[in-house]
Amino acid sequence: MLVREQAEIREAEELSSLAQLAAESRGRMRPEEECSVRTVFQRDRDRIIHSKAFRRLKHKTQVFISPEGDHYRTRLTHTLEVAQIARTIARALRLNEDLTEAIALGHDLGHTPFGHTGEEALNKVFPGGFHHNEQSLRVVDVLEGGSGLNLTQEVRDGILNHTGSGKASTLEGTVVRWADRIAYINHDIDDALRAQIIAPRDFPEGLFALLGDTHSQRINTMVTDIIKTSYGCPIIQMSPKVGQATNLLRSFLFERVYIGSEAKTEEAKARHLIESLYFYFLDHPESLPDEYTKAAHGRTERAVCDYIAGMTDRFAKAEFLRCFFPRSFGNGLLWD
């Protein structure tokens, strides 16, 4: 018996009846031979980790644009924190941890440079709008490696529906949606406190008494509450009390950090940079890498959007300088 088959048997024996079993996956977009060692969801996880799009996340903004400090989150560290939280919840609920991890690791692959500021800029100029969850799906379906990663339907569904109005078809996908929110609420608080944009005294009264005074205590409260409230249930949810406090904390972040705070002072520059690059490449499609032109099947707007969305913060800055700043030439003295 193959190692993969043994793993599939263990899943059937040990996981909840509500879990998505690897052996019962709806399959891939293109059929391919099974791995002898890994289940389909383990294989998806590995493909995501080894992708170029995943590596680029380390140089993409989470909230703070170009922070001066080594300990602020990036899109990659955010992704790893989401994966850790999601795996903890999935394991406790006896759901499929491999599927959960694969969705979590892939959920932000389509995020733009400069975080949600870049997303808003592309959404403004790209016909039909731009949403990073849809772009993440496009990365794994089409862009990565020239033909996509050919992931399972369950992982693709979880990536697409980790945010927005859609609903994941698996409980594992819903777990990632909750883990994403828990992660960004708490690490954005941590980063905002570090930057002295907010102070502990600024938070709504009584909130920390319920959720916890420290970063780890608040995460533990939220995660434990989801596990207790959702165990054995066909839905993933928080209790009304903790859910209300979590929403209040999220609203506080929007009011004091995400909108109009010192952390956002560079947003206008980042937005201008993204929009300027977009229109530059529309006017100069010959400057686009061939792989993006081919993937877009001749649709210049699509190729430009894919190219810019895949950039890291520092590469976007370098491209802006290359496109809009005069280049030096010659080495003679001024009075030659």
C-alpha cells in the first residue's frame, strides 16, 4: 500500500465527518497522476510554498508602507501567522489540516505591492475592477510558472472565498477566513503600538478585560472561542460575546490606524506610483514581459494588471524610476 493511501485511510478514521477528505477531493482542473507519498492537499501546499509568487510576499506591504524597522509585518509574515492560527483551529476541530494550510498559504498570492493601497489603485483603473482574492486565484490557475499550479478545487475555492461576499464550500476554507481576520486584527494592533500610532489607553474601555491584555492572550481568546463554539457544528463561528468584541476591535483599527493615521501618510504616493505604472505600460505594451502578454491572450489591460499586481514594493519603485526618471549617460566633464 502506498504511503499516500495510508494517509488517506488515517484521515477517514481520525477526522470529523464534517472534514473534507483528500481521497474525496473534486479533483484538479487538469487530471494528473497521483503522488505516491503525498495526498492531493499536501501536494498543493508544497506547490504554493515553492512558487515564486509565495517568495515575493516577503517584500510586499501588510499595512505600513516602507516602515523603518525590522519587526513590522510583511505580507509573507502575515500569511505564516494566518496558516499557524488556521492549523490550530483545524486540528482542534478534527478538520483537514493539510487543506487548511494550503488555503492559508495561498490566500494572498495575488496581493499587490503596497498592500490594500495598491489594490485600491488597481481597482480604480483596471476595467471591471481588481480584488486580490480573485487575483490570487488567477496566480494559481494561470500565471505561476506560465500555466498555473493546477491546484485542487477545494484549495482554489478557499483562496477565492477567504474574503468578500463569497462563502467557502468547505469548513477548512471558512477556518482560513476566520484565521485571516484574527491574524490581521492582532498583528496590526501590535505593529501600530510599536509605531506609537496608538497606545493601550486609546482602546475602548473593557475590551482588553474580555479579550486579553497581550497579543498572545487576545489570539488565544479568539481561537479558543471559535473551537468551543464550533466543535461538532456544521458552521465555524465565534460566540456572540467574543464576536462582538472582535468586531469592535476591528472597527477601532479602521478608525485609528487604517484610515487617516500616520501609518497611511505615504498612501497617496503609492497610489500615484501604481496608477502611473498602469498607464505607462498601457502606452508601452512592448515593455511588458512576454509571459504576461501570453497569459492575457492579447488583452493589454489584463497583462498590465497582472504584471503590476505581481510586483514587490521595491520592484514597483524601481520600475517607476526606470519609466519616469531620466537615465544618466556619458562620462565626460561638463566643460568638455
